[in-house]
Amino acid sequence: MKYKDYYQILGVARDATTEDIRKAYRRLARKYHPDVSKEPDAEERFKEVNEANDVLSDPEKRAAYDQLGRYRSGQEFRPPPGWGERFGQGGPGGADFGGMDFGDLFSQLFGGLGGGPGFRGGRGFQEAGFGAARGQDVEAGVTLTLEEAYQGTERSLSLAAPGQVPRTLRVRIPAGVLPGGRLRLPGKGGRGAHGAAGDLYLAIQLAPHSLYRLEGRDIYLDMPIAPWEAALGARVSVPTLAGAVRLKIPAGARSGQKLRLAGKGMPAASGAGDFYVQLQIVLPPKLSEAERALYEQLKSLSRFDPRPGFPKD
């Protein structure tokens, strides 16, 4: 039979620890899994990786493998005399191994490797995080207030994966999520038959806000100001989602003018958005006699023409 160097297949040293072998196996199993790999020989490599892991991750099988000696990968060899008898093959002087596949050697000794290309279960396959036993992905809609989206929040969700009993799940929603976003929570979806759960996807929506509106990561606030604040300038308190901020309104401010507070918008790892204060000049709903007299006085004193380009009467 041809020798297979299981240590070489997994890319580990012959004195590798169990943890070294486990890490190497998980990395290679994910790389060559036929459902996700684009490698042309992925299926065959996946079979070899599973076979090597099944032997080297089991102390008894590994000891038997190491007793075979060292050969070049692919070199023809025969197990040493008495090897099969020592490791449970039975028969005087060991069994006849002629024509047997290398993997079958351990299959007969220990009851099967379970690592072939059609394998859909077993310890090694589950360790890699693959398999038909994986639970279904679940999608749920979540509506947040703007404050919750800005600060991050926790929510209790009632989930019902197809064919499973409904359950309540507490999830953490990070700060800075945007409407229309899709938040993936690995392993929080439907439960699998062997513990490999699917993923939970949260479709984010934001409820309308009485003060703010969101445009991308920028937050807008319409700020009412009095005519004299616009004319003379003023300092006003602006309520942002991070707390109140004192803002200077320049003299001669216009209705619709935008004043920017940098970095006060929605947070993000790549940089927070901005907060825009959009000025809206408003009049008192009803003028007192004194106020009306002052406006009449202003009318008679001012030479300001708000419509210089319009035809005159």
C-alpha cells in the first residue's frame, strides 16, 4: 500500500499537540469543504484532511500510526511484523494488509474514519462547523428609536425557526446601525441536530422621530429662532443625541441656513456622521400692541429690500 503522511497533510510537526492538530484541521476543513471551496481538488483534499484528523486527533490511532515508521508520502510500504496484532487487528503475526487502502487500515482497526467526500456527520465534520445538521438561518425585523440606534441597545426577541419550539433570545444591537441594514448574529438562528446553529439576521428599521431626521449617517434638526436672534445673533442650546450643545447663531442668519456640528451624527468605526442645525425663522403667533408698534417703527426706519430683483409697482 502507499504511505500517507498525515502530519504533512495537516501541515503540523510530528510532535504537534492535540490543540495544534485541532487548529490545523479546522483551518484546512474550511478551506477545502466542497460546499464553499473553489479549489479544483477540494473534494479529494477534504477527504484526506478528515482522514488525517481522525487518526491524529485520537491518541490510540495516532500511536498506531506512529509505530508504522516514517516513509515518503506515496511510497509503497508494508506495516512492520506484528503491528496489526499489537493494535487489535488479530491473527498470528498480524493480518494480511496486501491491496488494502491506507485509510481502510485504520477503518478495520478502529471501526471507521467517517471522512469520505460524501460524509455528512461525525465528530470531525462537526468540529469544522459544516454539515447538513446545521440549523436554519432566521431573519427577524426590528424597529428601533433613533436614540436606541445611536447608543446601541438590547432587545428580547421571540424566534420561531421552522419545525422548532419558539424561544426568547436576548440580543445586543451595536451603536450606529442604520435603517435598511442587516445585522448578522452568528449561531443565534435555528438550532441544528448536533448543536451547529444557523445565523440570525436582523432587518433594522427606525421609527420616525419628532425632532430629528436621518440622512445617511448625518442627523438634521430644524431649529426655530426668533427674528431678532437671526438679526442680532444669539447663543442657543441645541439638543443632540449626545447631550445639549451651546451653538452660536451668527448675526444676519437666514432661514434654511445650516450650521454643522462635526462628528455629532451617527457613530461608526470609519468615522461618525455630522449633526446639522437647520435654522427656521419664526414669528410670534400673536403680536402684542407694543410688539406691533416696534415692527411699525422698524418698517419706517429700515431701507432693507427683501425682493430686489422683483418688478416694482
